[in-house]
Amino acid sequence: MTKFFNRFAKDESGATAIEYGLIAALIAVALITVLGAVGSNLGVTFDKISTKVTNANAAA
């Protein structure tokens, strides 16, 4: 039984998987944040273009 606990205590394969999971989660949060900001800015840009096209059509 002591051998089992010693072997279990020295096993780091689970810790490595957890570390990779945490890294993946941090990357996902960063991507969501960046893409959310880009999406908002892109929406504003398309609204400006739409307004200019509408105004140009009304003037013609």
C-alpha cells in the first residue's frame, strides 16, 4: 500500500493535463475578449458605411 501512495505522489501526468487545460482556457478567454471588441468595432464601421451609402443614394 505504501508503494501505491508513493507512486501516486510522484505521478505528474495529471498535473500536466491540468496545466494544458488552464492554458487553453486562458487562450479562449483572451480570444473571446479580443474578438468581442473587434466585432463591436466592425459593427460600428458597417453602420457608418451603410449611413453614407444611404445618404449618397438620397442625394442622387
